[in-house]
Amino acid sequence: MGGIPRIAARPLRSPENANRCAIVRTFRNFDDCPPAIPMRAAFVDVNRALAEIASRLHGAQHTPGLEIALGRPDITPDELPAALAGAEIAVIDHTNLPEAIARRCTGLRHVVFLGTGARSYMNPEALAALGIEVHTIRGYGDTAVAECAMGLLWAAARGYGAMDRAMRAGQWLRSEGVQLTGKTLGLVGFGGIGAEMARLALGIGMKVVAWNRQPKAFPGVRFVALGTLLRDSDAVSMHLLLCDETRGFLSRERIAAMRPGAILVNTARGGVVDEAALASALASGHLGGAALDVFEDEPLAAESALAQCPNLVLTPHIAGVTLESNVRVSMLVAEKVAAALGKRGCRRG
């Protein structure tokens, strides 16, 4: 692609969103920025709804000194230098930015990564050496991801995916499901999303145990050793960041240590689970079911072993994508962009 097309900015219309615009207005006041030298922010690979919301929030300010451009979800790393031509800020959701590619993005000074797992897609220290500052955004989608994880758990426990496919094929499949109330949910990793998942699970009468790399405490949650969690949990939900220490964390050996018939849910990162071992455990019946929103390689190939598992529910990495989380993250992006503009020399009000 030769560049990222611009989108005309226009204010959001509802009273609720007007209030959100007012909130964003308190983050920045750049009337003193020279309009003749605009800063260009490129929303590289975000979903279009998020990019439009963010651009309207910025556009509602009629901010001199800032242009917003939109990319597309399937952009490749090799296309980034052309797409980011003239852009000082790149907002990135899921596209890799290797050091070699970053060197070709002349003028790039800030990367705003939508989440906390930037290291899965770039090397912040290497980019810093090139004069590119990486900013992460925490907490904007905790509730959205936890609700998706709970929905996926319910779908796997009741076999909704298989029944839906059967009915569309003209079959009346009525399979026996698993009731979640009274069952034990094990949370591997306990950050903001894990805490939200615990709140939801406790609300439906599940028992919740958790393992975290650092000590934590949460009302109603019992923190245990990882081996105990895998052995005792009827369902396991992954909530780990992906890094060198967590890649392949749920290994073949750890999957084998899970309670027979248990359900696995992963809305974290595909790389934290050994996918080949998971497919084998589903095929053998060692695991009763699973639900995945994330994958080692995305998009998931149709010939993947995972795609052949009938007791597996699949969604295309959309756990954090809701209207509410999009609006929230657009506000946080506005803060990051505001800070970048401020560092450029614009006065803040």
C-alpha cells in the first residue's frame, strides 16, 4: 500500500459520547501548536470501529498540529514504512515492528501499543535506541476480555459450538453439557483481566483458585501452587502476558497434569499454550473441551489441527473488542498522543 488513507474527523453525537469528548478535552489544549507543522498519527492495524472512534475524539477538538490516518487490520510489517511515511506516531494493535523495519520508518518517534504485551510484537529497548518511544495502555479492556473468556467457558462447557454447527447442517444434536455452578475455575495469571474473571466466576457460584508469578490476594480466591491448580480445576483460564518466560508455558506435560475432562480457555496469547499438545489432548478425550480466542499464528489456518477439533470453540482474537473498550482505549490513546505532542514543544493547558 502506498500510504494510509485519511479519514474525515467529526464529533460524536450522543450526549454520553459528548461527555467523553469533554473528558478528552481536559487532557490537552494545543491551541498554541503551530498548525503549519502538523504531527501525523497513524492507526496502523486497529479495527475500523476503534480507529473511527479515536479519530472522532481527536477531531472533535479541531486540534491544530495533529492529523489522524487509518490503516487496515491485515497490514504486514513490510508495508509499514510506506504506510507510516510522514507519521511521528504509530498506534499498533497486533502487527510486528522488527528493528529492521523500524529503521526504515523515518520520522517515527512514538509507538502506542494497544495493551501491555508490546514485547510480543517489538523490542522496546531496540526501538528506544532508534529514538522511538514505546507506550503501552493498561486496563482498557479488562472487563471485555473477562466477559469473553467467561462466555467461551460457558460455550465449551455446554457444547454450543458443536450444536450450532449440527443444527445448521440439519441435525438435531442434543448433547449433555456441564454445569459451572459449584465447579472450580483455575486462573493462570492474575492481573486485571484475571481479577475480572474471578469476579464473574464467583458471581455464578464457582470456586476460584489462582496461580500468579508474584504474590497476590483477592477476596474469595485461593492462591495455590500451579500443580495444585492444574490437578484440582474443572476449568483453567489463561491470563499471562507472552514473554520469553511464558512462551509455551502450558506445555504438553502441564496439559497432561490437568484434571481429566477439564476445559481450557485462552484469551491471553496463543504462544503461552502448546497448541499441538492441546489438539492431541482434545482428540484423546483427556480434555473435555477448550475455547481459544488467540493463536500462535494468526489468522488460524483452515488446515490447522485445532480447526479439526469438534470439541473446541474458536473466535478470531476479539475478546477485547467491544464498543465500550474501544471508546475507553480511544480516550487513553488521546492521552498518549497528547503527551507526544507536548514533548514536541506544544504547551499543555
